Amino acid sequence: MATTMERPAAGQAGTVAEHHLFIDGAWRAAGSGKTFEVRNPATGAVLARCADGGRDEVRQAIQAADAAFAGWSKTPALARAQLLSKAAALMNERVDELARILTQENGKPLSESVAETQVAAAFLQWNAEEARRIYGEVVPGAAADRRVLTIKQPVGVVAAITPWNFPTSMVTRKVGPALAAGCTIVFRPARATPLVAVAIFKIFEEAGFPKGVVNLITGTNSAEMGDEMATNPLVRKLTFTGSTEVGKELLAKCAGTVKRVSLELGGHAPFIVFEDADLEKAAQAVVTSRFRNAGQTCICTNRLYAQRSIAQQLAHKVAELTGKLKVGNGLEGDTQVGPLIDERGFKKVEEHVKDAVAKGGTVLAGGQPFLTPEGQNGTSGQNGLNGWFYQPTVIGNATPDMLVMHEETFGPVLPIMEFETEEEVIRMANDTPFGLAAYFFSRDVGRVFRVAEGLEYGIVGANDPLPTGPHIPFGGLKESGLGRENGSHGIDDFVEVKAISIGI
Ligand code: NAD
């Protein structure tokens, strides 16, 4: 039974729910009594208020998780799996409700929210199944009177920090493997999107996880909360998804107590289309990959490389498809592209487009802010929109010196650059400190293998714009991260291997 306290927030016109922190199996306010508001980025409406936890609350949650670890780590894997399956089933029962919350706080179209919620439930189910398969080994001994075996044990208390762009799937991608492995967890969602995390933690409570096993801290002071998680010696593992800049900072802090660290960081995905590709499919795939979540996806295509002989034709098709995308409030059924999360995100998009045009780029689609009928972003419109929207944009004649070609835009802008040869394009695609996802289209089977092997990226989509799922390892090379989530290796980062040598 969910016991979250919800009451109207003081001082609000109308009533909005107020959500608390979940620590040691109980919902409670922040010690300071402070709360912060959560707004819909498409309309500006206040959706709810959340408790503004800080260092003290993170510390209390870590202590609760540490106290719960002894019991949870000894709970049989099958029992842990049953609770995870139950939580997955509850999420599946409530897909529509959870998807609506997600669209309201993040802005993405409802269809994307439904898909994300289903995938998020599948992450829990996958990890429930993997929990039963955390096997050890028997190792041949070096002497006749020795037997050697290995066992896998949970690392201990896990701290998790996530961004706002996939607020639902990020919860289960981190909590799922941690709990499956026998770890306890303290989870901190992004400041902009805590509401769906609250709803999922109510599900965890309802599923019946013992107190202290899962803890949720919402709050605005990211640096303070992150510092406590990264330096508290009771935390044995930090798992972070977000920008490379913050990831590096946390990695350095974790060195002080030699924590295990998993990092899913920024990307700058190339998408290569060779002249032998199916151009219709390739064009559609580029548009799907670039404009999903208004381009605010870590594995979104950032730059398109088109082989010279088909470049004009491909650019035309891509621009045509892009120009038809419907921008608006994600709750409206036909919306395909929502708002940027905030003004900062919008300004970066604007800067990248202006820079590209100044350096000789040609606008083939979009190229401007998406104006509400009143003609202004960030102000209230008759159509109810009040957010930071930008037109889905395609820029031709791109060159490597443009910001959009080497910095993560995190918005709906696609630059197109031409190339001549396979060797040249692999070199250009790899010329970045990032290494998360890369895509290419070709019907030549030899090329498919050569290019897939040559791309220095953790995830490669060959004729596939969506190469992710619970069964597929997810993670980056170079400055895009450390470790892998999902797949059969996803739990490895949450366990330690212990060698036991027995004299007989
Ligand atoms: P961000 O790094 O600013 O924030 C991520 C999270 O860290 C948020 O919860 C934020 O509040 C928190 N945070 C911010 N500063 C912190 C600090 N000093 N200490 C501790 N925590 C801090 O990133 P963002 O703008 O929210 O998300 C976008 C970035 O995330 C992009 O770079 C994107 O590529 C990346 N991302 C990566 C993946 C992946 O799996 N590789 C997935 C999604 C997003």
C-alpha cells in the first residue's frame, strides 16, 4: 500500500501534490521543511512540489541502506527476483499513468513516454531473471589438496544519480541490477524530473521491498548531494548517468574511498550513409534517431555523413521528413517533437545553429525557434504552450569546425557533411573524445563488418536506429563512460568476485 503523504502545497493557486523523500521505508519531509516546484516544460504549469533534501538526508538514506544491506544481501536470489518481477508487473499495469507523468515533467511525446515506461518495466523483469544467474565457478587447483572456487557477492550500498532526459528508464536501469545483485540503493533523480521516480518508488514500496533497501532523495542542491554520495565511505559503488563534465568530477571524488564507479556520459553520435544503402530507410532512420525526445538523447545522432554520390538526394529526403514533424505539447496525440527542457538547453541549440550558419552551413529545414501564436518562446501562448521550443532543423554543407559537429547539442539540429571513402569517414567519425553510439547504413555485408569493427563506439547500429533494450549491453568508450548497463553483463558492475581456496 502506498503511503506517500500528499497534500496541497501552501501558497499555490489551486492544489498541487507535495511529495516526500523515501528513507528507511517511510515517506518524510526534508529536515529543513523546504520544497521545490516541478513544472511542465511545455506549458510552464506547476505540476507538484517535492521535498528539497540535501546532504543530511542523503547521509540518513545511506545509513538506512547500510543497515538494510546485511538482510537484503542474504535474501535468496529467487526471493529478490520475485519482488523485482512484482514491481515490473505493477509498472506494466500502470503504463498509461506513469507515461502521462513522464510527458508532463519532461515534455516528450506521449508515445515515447509509453515506450520508455514499457522498456523501464522490462529492465526490472530482465534483472529479476538475471538475479537467478549470478553464478560462481569452480577453478582447477594447482595442488592435489586444494579446491578453488569463486563466488559473486553484492558490492554493498549503491548511490545512483540520473539525468532528466529518460527519468523513468534511468530508475529501473540502476535500481534493477543493484537489487538483483543484493545491493541496497540510494537514488537521486534530476531536479527537473523527480515525479516519475516518486511514482516508481511508490511501486517499490507496494511490491514489498524491505525497509532501507530502496531510498529516494529529491532535491535541488546537486553538488552537495553528489558530494555526499561520492565521499561517504559507506557507499561502495556510485552509478551516474549525465554529462561527461559532472561524471569526471564524481569519478575524481570517488577515488578518495576507491569506490566502484559506473559512468554513462555524453555522446556525439555519427550516422554514416553509404551509397549502397537503402536511402528511404536510411533517411527515416536518421530522422528517428536525431529528433527523438527533441534530440535530447545521449545516443541521438549528432552528425550525418553522406557519401558524395547520394548526398544531395539523402539531404533532400531528410529535410522533407524533418519539415513534416509536428512540434507541440507531448500530451497532444499527434505531437512528435516536444520542448527543450529549459532555457539553457534552448540557448545551446540557438548558438549551434547560428554558429553553423556563420560558418557556411545552409538551412535545409527549420533553423528558427518554434514560435507560439504570440511569437515568443518562454511566454504564455493562446495555444497553452509556454516553453522553450525549437524547430527541427537540418543544416547542409556542414564542416568539422562547426560547434554542432563536435559538441553535444542536445537539441533538434542535424548537420550533414559529405565524404568520399570508407576510410575517410571512419576517421572522421572517430575524431572525437566521445564513444557512445554510432550508426551507419549499408547493404554490403563486408562493409557492415569492417565499419562496425572500425567505429570506436560502445554501441553500433548497422541499419538500425534503435540498438538498445534490456538484452543489449549499453555503455560508452573513451570519455563517454565506464562500465555497461543491461545485457548479461549488466549485473557484473554490482558484484565483487571472491576467490575461496580450500585445503582438503
Ligand atoms: P548533468 O550532468 O548536468 O546532470 C545529471 C545529473 O547529475 C542530474 O541529476 C544533476 O542534477 C546531477 N548533477 C549536476 N551537477 C552535479 C554535481 N556537481 N554533482 C553531482 N550531481 C550533479 O546532465 P544533464 O544535463 O542532466 O543530462 C544530459 C547529459 O547526460 C548529456 O550529456 C547526455 O549525453 C548525458 N546522458 C548520458 C546517458 C548515457 O547513458 N550515456 C544517458 C542520458 C543522458
